[in-house]
Amino acid sequence: MLTLKCPYCGITAEETELHAGGEAHLTRYGPDSSDDNFETYLFTRENPKGVHFERWRHSHGCGKWFHAARCTLTMEVFGTYSAQTTKPPQTILDAITAKRPGWSWRDLS
């Protein structure tokens, strides 16, 4: 079972106490955006075989949203961090690089 540590309340919770919210670090476009940008926001998502950054909500705990870096292949969690963070913390990027040399995700590596 997947377990994640909530960066807000510090509790390590099983996935049954959490709610998945999809891909993290999306550029959100509103109604005033171009049709292409809005379509990309609504329908285009990464679906990697490997390291991925996701949004999670501690629904049966503090109720806050946070981000998690994990491998979709092995379910290994590299860390969690605040949802208000626009880029994964360097410590998490270093942990991923140490175990997965040469990995890349969007403009991160």
C-alpha cells in the first residue's frame, strides 16, 4: 500500500486516508486564455513510466493539499512537499537523481 507523509501535519498516512488529485505543477489557464492553452490544461497530462509529481489531499486528516514525488513503476516515494511550492525542492530532486541518474520530467532533471 502507498504511504505518504503529510508535510503539514507530519502524519504518515496510507492511501486510504488520502485523495489523489492528479498531476502536480500544471499551468492553469482560465476562460480568458486561448483555446489551445485551455485545451492543453484540460486534457493533456503526463503519464510517465517512472518518476512523477502528483497532488494529494490528506482528506481524513488535516484536509490540506500537498505534492508528492514518486515512481509510478515501483511506488517508491521520494518525498512530499507543500502544494504552494511551484517547483519540487532541491532535496527531492537530489534524492531522485541519486537513485535514477539521467531521469527527466518536463524541464527538470
